[in-house]
Amino acid sequence: MKITVMGTAGETTVPAIFSQRYGHQRALELGHKDIRSRSALMVDSHLKIDFPADTFHQVVTQGLELNHLKYVFITRSSYPNFAADEMAYVLPFIGERKSGEHLRIFGNLESIQKAKQVLGVSNVVSFHEIQPFQVLNLGPYVIHPLKASNNGDLNPFNYVIRKGRNSVLYATDTGLYDERNLRYLKSGSILDAVVVGCIQGAKPSTDTHRMGFPELKRFKEKTEEMGITSLRTRWIMTQVSPSDGFLHEEWSSLVAPFGFEVAYDGLQIVLNER
């Protein structure tokens, strides 16, 4: 299973347009791994999590291919996660695909209502409202939606994606998990990778719906204690905040001793069969 971390910013790109803050200005000067578009994930070339307005930029700059995309899973209906208007422009081209396969969009009530309103009735796209802890079998993939700790939609989602014996948890825009999420994760096999958002930066979070790095460490320790993850699990930090003035190299030096890697736009992870 190949995972591409397409975007690694939160609601705001890095650098943010018009921002004069130190971290954003340094990111603009350094470029490369410090230029961050809004968060999204690709699994192989068939499954995508979130569809931000930065998707075109991500595809072009990372040399990705969307012609084989079959499934889109939305975490939240908010614009940084789901730019439905952008997707509307690509629908005519989906109908031209030689495979003839349509695109299937999965999400919560708010996301699906938004998709239907913007995209309308079409023979090239279908809409699927899903619920937390519902198990979906799609080709070689098994997808488990978790209820993120977030104060946005009724059911903001994180996702576990399994393919064969490999698995990855994509946990963005969330605070620490409640016991139900942890018990559900414990009922499955050990995770091979966790891609987790650090939108609050290096300091303890003042928002129970977002994590900073202290919360990420607690999350990692808790899942290891419960047997959800192991020493072999790769921990990838995304939604990287420049609010502390830390950029990619500084973040990497800070988090590596605790077993974390810092994602950048276009990072690819290959999970091999155990």
C-alpha cells in the first residue's frame, strides 16, 4: 500500500497569503518542504481523503495521477477539507475515463448534502452518507470511519484504511480520542502507520478539538500501552504549524527523539506486507 501525504497544512496554507508572521515569512524564504498546502491523503491511486482547493497544485507539483481515482472520503464539510466547487469542474472529465468507472464520494451528512447541492445529479458520481464505526469494503480496501474530536460537523471523521495486512490511521483536525475510539482501534490489528495532525504547534493545546505536540506524545503513548500501535508503527506528523517559528528542520529535530517523522507535501510512504 502506497500512501502519499498530498498536503500538510491546516485550514491555512504555509506561508499564509498576506501573513507577516515570522514562521510564514521564513517558510516563504526557504521553500521546498516548508511550503505546505491544505491537508489531504492519497492511498495508491484509487482512494483519496479530502478534496481541498489545493488539489490541482498538489497533483501538478507532485506528479500524481487521478485518472484511476475511485473513492473520495471527506473528513469534514468545511471548505479547507472539501472544496466541492472545485470538484464540480472535473466531473465532465471523469465521464471521459476509458475505464468507465464513476467516482464515489463518502462522507457525513453535511458533506454529502454539500456535494449533492453543488454537483447535482450525474451518472459519473455517486454519494454515500456514512456513520462512525461503519465498516466499508471497497475492492481491496476496508475503511473504518472514526468520530474525530472536533466541534464542526455532527460527525467529523478520521479514517482507518486497511489493505491486506497493512493499515494506516489518518487522524487530522481532532483532539485526543475518547474511550470508544480507542476501544474500536484496539479491536483491530496493530496499525502500521499513523498520520496525525499537529495543528496547535509545540505548546500544549488550549483547544480540546485540536492537538499540539504534547497531545501527540500522549496519543502515541496511549495507543502503545493499549497495543493499538507498536514500536514498528510509523508516526507521521501532518498539519504542521509554523506558529512557534519552527519549520521542517526544527520540527524534525524536536520530534525525532519521540519517534515522530515530519511530513511534507508529497511525502510517500510504502507499507509492505508483514
